Amino acid sequence: MTALGKLIRSTAFKLSAIYLLSFTLFAVFILGYVAWNARALLTAQISETIEAEVSGLAEQFRQGGIRRLVFIIERRSRQPGAFLYLLSGPNNEPLAGNAIGLKPELLTAPGWHETSYTISDEHERAPRSAMIRVFRLPGDFHLLVGRDVMEREQLRGVIRRGLTLSLGLVVLLGTLGGLFITRRVLKRVDSMSETAQSIMAGNLAGRLAVSGNGDELDRLAGNLNAMLDRIGELMTGLREVSDNIAHDLKTPLTRLRNGAEEALRTGRSDDDYRRALDSMIDESDGLIRTFNALLMIARAESGTASEAKQRFDAGAVVSGVAELYEPVAEEAGLSLKTEAAEGQFVIGSRELLSQALANLADNAIKYGASAEHGGEIVMSAALRGDRVEITVADGGPGIPPEDRQRVLDRFTRLDSSSGKPGSGLGLSLAAAIVHFHGGTLALEDNQPGLRVVLSLPAAPGEA
């Protein structure tokens, strides 16, 4: 398709053409209305002038008869810019006046007429147009009084020429403006299309150009770029999950296979096989928990978790999780305190938030004990402005500042925790659930220990 063809087929050009046509029709209507009113006004003025002249001549006839009327018409006919006069007798023979070349039947048809005429002037014999009134006098005399309408026709010609010129300029400038605007729009659209084709070809880092003027194309480009960023994040997460499954799940699967081979090779009794099967069941349960955690993280990060969002009390959730893990903490030699008042509402999933807090409580119990500082875990919930802050604090060794961002990644475990059970998904799952609720997760120093802060938007009406 040629460049001109693309311009003509574009939506911007079609819209410009529609606007141009609408404006042209509107201009024609306005100028036509003005011309019609101007013509009507001049016609009315001419009619009033003729009517007044007829009334005056009729009065002269009543006072002086036909001779006086002939004298007055002859005198007025010789004045410059005079009216058109014609006085005829009973046999339609002209008696006085300056109008000639009229149709004979006009003199016998009283009333208003528009007709062509010539005047009895030796310097001008060209036909012209006039508005006339024929008036019957006593004695079968007829009086014709008229007025030239050349000024009216000149005005109509001026308006017609102005209309033609203005419409020509409007069409020309509108067409040029439409082509200019369409070319600019097409240039940006073509640039977007090229970028989109590049992205479809595999360049996922490509983004649509934004001019910065804040127009509709900028808003569209911004929204598409945000969508591409989100797609990129999901693709990155998918690749990370695939890599993590390929690398970090290889070890437990290998242990499961080696345990089965060992049982087949060394098993001598039913008890040996039972112990091997119990070990494989435990390993399988760990794999199932890992896959479930990965699936929940993926759903929470993508915003497609099956749990419907609803309004619930975050303080009650904190209290419930703390009550559930308090016996577990006591068995580990730790004390678990709760500082959460009810009535702190958020919008989201009660089950997912409970799962996140359960993971944090489990981590605190695993790593919160310290030979130097004893072991105390504090779970709290408090309203801070328009946010509900939930904290889980322990007195353990904590996490170095340089590792606090890294531990939020999947399957990340620090050297200090390598000897304890776990898959390295607890903090990742908690972070994904907080993101699902539109909040943030921060790891802070509890001096000593680790303080995990979950900041969630408070439900409307609760701030």
C-alpha cells in the first residue's frame, strides 16, 4: 500500500474529513442564512419605498387629475437614480415615464412583479431587473412604479463569491491540516507497530515510545508498557520457577530414588521395607508441600488466586495464628506473645493471610531461639494511618542487611539455616501473599533478632 493510500485509509484522516465536511455544511448554512436574510431585508425596503411612492402619486392624481400626474412623472423621471415610472392610458398607450421594454400584459395585471426592463436613456439600453407595482387609476389609467434591484443582486454576488472563496480556503486548509495531523499520528502508530513486531519477534525488553505530551497515544503507550512490564515480571517468575524446580527439587527426588534403591538392595525384613517406605512417604510429603507452595506463590503473584477478596479482621487472624502456634513455641522452649486488638479490617483473603502468618510464625520458632538472648516471639497488629501493620518479631540471630532482599527469592536458604528442615519458600510465599493484598513486606533488625513487617491497606472507613 502506498503512503497516500495509508493516509486516506487511516482513522485520523477519516475523522478529519468528517469534521471538515461538517464544518463546511455549517458554514454553507450560516452564509446562506445571512444571504437570504439580507435579500429579504433589501426586498422589504424596496417594497416599502415603492409603496410610499405609489401612495404619493395617487394623492397627486386625486388632487390634480391626470395632467398633474403626467407632469410630476415626467419631472421625476429625469432625476438621477429615479424610480421607474410608466403611466398608460385606457388603450395601454404610454403617456409618461422612463421605463420601456416591459411586457404589455404587466400593465393590465395590478400587483407586485419582478421583471426585466430598459430605461429611456440614450446612454444605457442594457436590460436590467426591477421590482414593480402596477396600480389602476380611475378612468382605466394604469400607473407602474418600480425600483431597480441591482444593489440586491450585487450583494448576492458578493456573498456568493465570498462563500465560494471561503469554502475553497476551508477545504484546502482543512485537507492540508488533516494530512499533516494524519501523518503525525501515523508516524507514531507505525513506530508502535514496529515496536510491537519487535516484541513479538522475541525482544521482550522493547517498550513503546512516549512523547511526553500526555495525549491519548501517550496514555495508551504507558498502559501497554505497564502491561509489558507485568508480563515480563510473570515471564521472569515462570523462568525462575522452572529453574528452581529443575535445580532445587532434583536433590529430594534423587534422595527418594536412592532410598528406594537402598531398600531394594539392603532390605532383609518387613521392618526394613517399612522404614524405607516411611522415609519415602516423608520425602514425598515434603515434595508435595513444596509444589503446593510454588503453586500458591505463582497464583498470588499473578493476582489469580482462587480465593475471593472480602473484608475481614486482620487482628483476629493474628490472634488466631498466635493461639495455634503457642503450644509449638512452648515445646521449642520459646514464649509467644500477642499484641493485636480486634477491629483492624483489610480487604483480601483470610486464608492466604493466615498461611503467610503461619509461615512467619514457623520461621520464628525455627530460628528465633538464641542462647544469648533466650527466645521470645511477638506477633502484633496495629493501625498506622491508612495501613494495618502486622509484625512478627523474634530474638534469634536475625538476617544480615545484605541478605534481606535475597531471602525473599524462592529456594533461598542462608548458611545458618542449612541444617534445619525447610524448602526456602516460606518468606517467598509470605511476600507473594502480601503483594496479592496490595501491601509490602519488610525485613528489619529487631535488636536482636528479625522483625518482619507486613503493611496492608486498611479497608475503607477504617483509616
